[in-house]
Amino acid sequence: MEVILRLQCDDVLGGRIERETPTGLVTIATVAREDDGLAVHVITGQAVQSLQHLQGLRARDCNELQRRMGRTDVTVTMPTG
């Protein structure tokens, strides 16, 4: 089963990661500015099943984070604007 995630991210402010579900988008993690980059903090719950690999994920910026989040079964989109 393919998972679709939506990354709403700002290099300075951080953001959030949402997962598409049959009932709509559910926030599954926050992205926080830490030290010299961004870090992911997963929110526990049903919608994060099989996405624990995201916990503690770090990146220099939003573009790198988007690339690092993706896997063969995970598609990551990042809206522009």
C-alpha cells in the first residue's frame, strides 16, 4: 500500500507533515528548527503506522527533508507557494 505524505515546510520556521487518509489529511509529525537544520518529531497515533522511520529524521533544509522522507512505498509532495 502506497502512502502519500504532504510536507508543509519553511527552512526557517519548520512546519508539519500530513498523511492522506480516506477522511482527509491528518497531521502525523511536526518539523522543527534545531541547531543548523530541521528535525522531524512524529505524533503518536494510528495515522503514523509504518512511518516511524521519520522520527528524528534530520535535514539541512526542506528540499533535503523531502528527499530523505521518500521511500519506495512513500510519496512525498511539497506544495509551492
